[in-house]
Amino acid sequence: HRSLPASSKEVDLERNVLQSLDSVPLLAIRRFSARSLRFMDAYRKGLNGKQAAWASKKYRGHRVLPETIMRDLTDAGLVDNTC
């Protein structure tokens, strides 16, 4: 989108956005969407950024994280049990 001419007209902006979206492969959009859903689910379950990244990578074939995620994090040494 940076290579497209700058404009403040709504018609030009809409055209630029559509051109930019058309240049991204649908598979890349779907993969980003699935990864985003896993991160949102991780944060919803109380994970921090490091834990969310680990869980997103480990469970990349899943849309959401399993209910056993906290046990899995403990087993992986990513949960501080000193509290």
C-alpha cells in the first residue's frame, strides 16, 4: 500500500485498500486469522505474552487452546509456581 499514491479522498483510499488486500494471498490471511484467534484465546485464559507465543506455536493446528493449557505450560517450565 505504500507504493500506491497518497490521497485523502475516500474513493482513492477505498481503491488503495482493495488493491492492497488483493495483493495478499488468501492463504496468508487465513493463517494470520487463525494465529490471531489462538493468541486471543491464550490471553482470555490468562496467559502472558511469552506463554501465548509458546502455546500458539505448540498448538498451531488448532483454532483454540486446550483446557489443559496451564498444565502444559507448567510441564514446559513456563509457569512460575513460587507464589
